[in-house]
Amino acid sequence: MKKPEKIRILGQWAKVQYVDLTKGGEAVGEVLYGDCDVATRTIRIEKSLDDNLTKRVIKHETMHMKLGLSGLSEILTDEQEEAICVLVESD
Ligand SMILES: [Zn+2]
């Protein structure tokens, strides 16, 4: 799989970086998979993930970016936003 290095989200380009996230990121269970920084339009994905998991985490973090860019995240609790993103990543 060719990993995308940028994704267009709500008309804006977001960078996608594949990095070692052991220094911080979003915890899924005990594993750090990805994070999303709306201010810098940057999504970071744990580089050791396989293709399927990489796709899932990109979907998940893209939804965080959408909610952030649209302003919807302002009216959601962290738990509500996370539940939406988990739903979106699921097939
Ligand atoms: Zn999340």
C-alpha cells in the first residue's frame, strides 16, 4: 500500500506523517496508533502499523480533523468525539 502523505479534508490539505509515536499520541488500549493536530493540519500515524491498521487509523484521525476544522468538535465532549471517530474507522 502506498501511504498517503497528504489528504484533502474539507478543502484543506493535511499532512500525514508516519512516525514513532511511543513518545505520545492517542492511546487505543495500551498502543499508540495516531494523533491529529488541527492547528498545524498534521496527522501522525504510528509507522509500525500494518496496511489495514494504517488505513483504519487514517480514517479515524481524518474524522478528528474534519470535526476540528468544521468546529463541530467544539460542541462535543472528548468522549463523544472519540465515539464518532471509532464508528467512522469501522467497516
Ligand atoms: Zn481518536
